[in-house]
Amino acid sequence: MDLVVLGTGAAYPGPGQASSGYMVRDGRTGLLMDCGNGVVSRLQDAGEMDNLTALVFSHIHADHLLDIFPLFYSRAYVKGERPPRLPLYLPPGEADRFARIAEALRVEPRKLFEEAFDVAEYDPDAGLRIDNLWLSFARNEHPIPTFAIKVEGGGGSMVYSSDTGPSQPLVELARGCNLALCEATLEEADYNPDKPIHLTPRLAAELAKQAGVHRLLLTHLWPFYDRQQMLAEATRVFPSSELAEELKRYPIP
Ligand SMILES: [Zn+2]
Ligand SMILES: [Zn+2]
């Protein structure tokens, strides 16, 4: 399987950047994890727009969610035949809130659900099968229900941290994975241990080291930090660290 990085931004994207969006490709399967602002454009840049087969949300903060509406328009207003409804998986308990967000934006939830998406909530304890991929979850340290996602398939494994502070369940979930795509939102000086809802590059690297992953990609990056410094903070702890690059494909394993 391949990971296609679509958006590496934090709460707002920098110039030429998109917010959170990551696609896993395995044969005919195209699993999109999160759909932040800019991701629909990026899907087209990557040539992957027609390869989507399912969508899963780690949480419904705006920077991980907002392009679901342009994605809806792309599937509702088409020349010719409308594509089949896309399976869309939300964290447990969030489907009603998602419908209310749509309503507030004057997108009729009925249209959203009947014309574009087949919406369900996942059970993080049970896991989720999507074609040949197996997804498992860990509950994160974040202010709203948020889940890290492990994807296994094609003889490889990866974990996507989503947004989180330091989390032992995430370390366990990531254990032995080929690749960890991990948030590194904050510079060390801006990290507040009394409010641990995001990671620093050092914390992401420590997580990767503890979990014994093979490769670490740092993501969820603000435009105002020095990226090379962020990378250096991670490589000091875990040498196989890289900054995630948009539109790059990462083979797994
Ligand atoms: Zn975020
Ligand atoms: Zn968040």
C-alpha cells in the first residue's frame, strides 16, 4: 500500500499548503483519512479524486473536516451519472453534530446523506474493515473525541496520530508499524505540559522510538515555525524522521 500525503497544515494552511488529509491506496481501495481545507484541490493535484472508496474522520475539528462540503458538491453536482455514495465514517457520537454543521452551512443533511455519503459511526473498540485494509483506533489526548488510526494491509502497517498530546495508547497502537505519520504541532517553547493536547517534534520522535516504528513523518505543521529546526529536534531523538511532503507517495512497507 501507499500513503499519499495531501495536506500537512495545522489549524490553517500556509501558502501552497492544505490542512489535514491523507490517503491510503491499496489496489482499487482509496481510503481518505480526514478532509481539511484544501484537500479536495490536492486530491485532484494527486490524480486521486476518482479513486476514493471510503472516508474516515479522526475527529471533527474544522481543520480536519471542512473540505467535506466541497467534496459533497463534487459528488452531487456532476456531469452525467452521479458516483455511488461514499462510505463516510465518523467518530462515535458525532453523526448528529456533523448533520448540524451541515445544516448551519445550509447544506441539507438529507442531500448530504442520500446523494453523496453513506454515513456511519465507527466503533473504536471493534475496529473497521475497508476492503483489504484493517483499521484500528486509539483514543487521543485532545479536547474533543479524537482517534489515532492504524491501517494494516498489503503486508504493511502505518499509524496516523491525528491531533493528540502524549498518549500511551497511541504508542501501543503504533508499536512495530512501518510508518508513523505523527503530528508535531508545537515548538518546544510553546508546549504547555499542563495542557497536553498536541505534540512537539521531540515528543513525536520519542513516541516513534518507544513504539519501534521504522520511519516517522512529521505533520500538522504551522507556517510560522522554522521547519528545519522542527526536523532537527526530531532527528536528534529518532534519526529516521522526515517532514511529511504534500503530494508525495510513501510506499508501505
Ligand atoms: Zn488539527
Ligand atoms: Zn484537533
